[in-house]
Amino acid sequence: LSIDVMNKEKIYYSQIPNKQKIDSLNNLISQRMDVLLQKSDDVVDKNFILEKTQNLYNPIIDFQYEFDPKSAFETSERSKYRLFNEIVNREELFEYSNVPDSVRFRKENIQTDVAYYEKLLYMNSTSKSLSDSLKKIYNDKIFQLKHAEQNLTEDIKSKYPKYFDLDNNSNSSTVESTQEMLSNHQTLIEYYISDSVLYTFVIGKKSFFINKIELPKHWNETISSIVKLHKNFDLQNKIDPISIQNYLNNSFAAYLILIQPIKDKLTKELVIIPDKNLSYLSFDALVTNQATTFTDAQYLIDDYQVSYEYSTKLWTYMKGKR
């Protein structure tokens, strides 16, 4: 997948990129990822594939930032929701959408049977011991099962549209659809890390803004040290004064990158959609001033109410259920 897409990128970026080429590249990534993910039934494998290929969206967002900012948000959201949608327990997805267990079991049984016959077909074809008649039986069975799955999918789409909307990655959130779900006192912040660049998408009820900033050289180490100290707090481990000062400095440094550049765009209630290692960070505990002790420190939670979600699409769906 990476080689295929990167070859396309070289072709596109050797010329002047345009929206049509970018859309084509975006579709290519989605198509190739679908093929890879369909070949893997293991959640760990899916996680690995998605994490290793997420960076393929980077040149798309880099281009869209300059020429089509709202599309850059949609691409960021597509990459996040695909990750959630493939890794999340399928049972949870049905539960979110109020699909009955009987329908879920039917779909799972069909998918299990398809995988079984495809495995039989593959194993026998590689050993060259499969007769033409048996091969036809397997192929016919796979065709019938996939036809049954397609009919069931159409039935689910008709009776339980919320499940189909969640399961269909192509229907990514837009700036406008997100604004419709926001109240006047809410701001949604979605982060996207592209190599050493951080994109911050800030969406208010009637506003949209993107901030682009180069990340410091030791950014990953900064985030890791903050997360590590939070874990020590949770375990009630004794923390030495030097570690405390390092934490205060690193937490404030993270605040200056993540929040301070967009502070004038924020309302009192923040919805955070993190990216990569930011998913482990407690934003509400970020230090917002230069402090030497915990007593002197001020925190983001002092000024804002903070909530988190996997993706904007999931946030809008869950908000709609309330």
C-alpha cells in the first residue's frame, strides 16, 4: 500500500497538484486500505495497518491546508474515524446504533462462513489438490453468502440508518455538520500530526480556524514525560522535586503548543479530538503558567470544561443520541 500510494504521490507532486489529483489520491488510499483491512480478521493486525498507513494522509492535508482548509479537516477526520471504526469492538458499534442482537448474530455468522470458505478455497488452491467441481462449489457458496450479506446490509441501512452512517467511513464529518451540533458555548478542537507539523482545527458555532505549527525537536519526549508522571500520580508513587519541576516545565511547554496559539478562539466548553500520542494526554491537567510548585501552578481545567472523543463523527453521533 505504502509503495503504491507513494509512487502516486511522486507523480502528482512532480506536477502542480490540484483538487482533482488530491481527491484521486484520497480515494486511492481508502481503496487500498479497504483491501488490506478485509484480508485481516485480527484487531491487532488492523491496528498495526492503520497506524502505519495513517501518515499517507500527510501530503493531502499539507496541500489542503493551503488551498482547501475545510477539506483538510475532513481528511483528518476520515483518518481518525477509520481507525476507530476498525478497532472498536463491533458489538459496541451495534450497541451505539440500537441494532438488535439477532441482526448482529446473523451478520457475524455470515461473515464467519465467508471467511471459512475463502480459507478452504485458498488452502486447497495453493496445494493444487482442489478439483474444478469442488472449486465451483466453494465459489458458489461464497457468492451466495456475500449476496445474503449484501441483502442484510441493505436491510440494516433501511431499518437502522445510524449504524450504517457510523460504519460507512466515506460519510466523514464536515465543518458545517459539526457546527450544527455545537452550542454557542462549545468549541471543538481536532488535532492532526503530520510528520513534525501539528495542525489544529478549531470549530465554533459560527467559526472555523486552522493553526499550523512546527513541533519542537523533542516533542514526543515531552509528551511521554507528562504521561509518565500522570501514571505515577495515579499509582501514588513518590515523586522527587526534580521530576516535579520537569513536569511543570513540560506541561507548560505542551500548553504553549496545543492551546495558547488558539486561546482567543475558545469558549468555556472544549471538545478535544486528539491524534497519535496526544490521545494519552490529559489536556485538562495542562499547566497554563510558568510555575515552580504545584501550588503555584494554574491548570487548563481552571478555565475550561474539557471532554474527549475518538473522532468528530462519533462525537456528533453520540451528541445526537442524548
